[in-house]
Amino acid sequence: MEKITLSTPLTIGKDQVSEITLREPSPGELRGVKLSNLLQLDVATVITVLPRVTAPYLDEGTISKLPMRDFTKLATGLVGFFVDAGETEPTAKSGSPTT
């Protein structure tokens, strides 16, 4: 799970929401979605997937109206579930000097 702090709070029902929790999607929640589109941060694909993994629930209309800063935070948080932290760090080549 990842908590995303919004730059602009949302009003959902009677509540002001300034933090959204993203949970890792299951394969079933990604049905009908091309992973390549999601990993490329395709807006339509991200808008399709986010309602499936946000708490509190955000519908597609609400997500479509988010400020870009908040949409980007949610989108990159979502894609972060598909990347192993170890894969983004450079690795030393075998046999190369370290000094």
C-alpha cells in the first residue's frame, strides 16, 4: 500500500480528503488493460485502473478532474507497484574495479 498526499484536497460526500491510499492491483483488477499502456502512464488506462485500487474510492469522473500534479502522483504511485526497487539502481559490472 502507498499513501499519496494530494496538493488539493477533494470533497467526497461530506468529507475533505487530502490523502489517498493505493493498493497493489491483483491480476483480475487489470483485466482488459494493456500493461504496456499502464507502464507508459497512458492517461485513459490510468483513469481506468485507479478506481479499482484507491481508498477512499475515486470514480473515473473525479480522477479526470484532478489537478495534474495529483493525477501524476497517483499514476506514478500505481506504476511503482510494477517496478522492483532493485531494478532501478545501477549494478556494478562483474570484474570492474570498485576503487
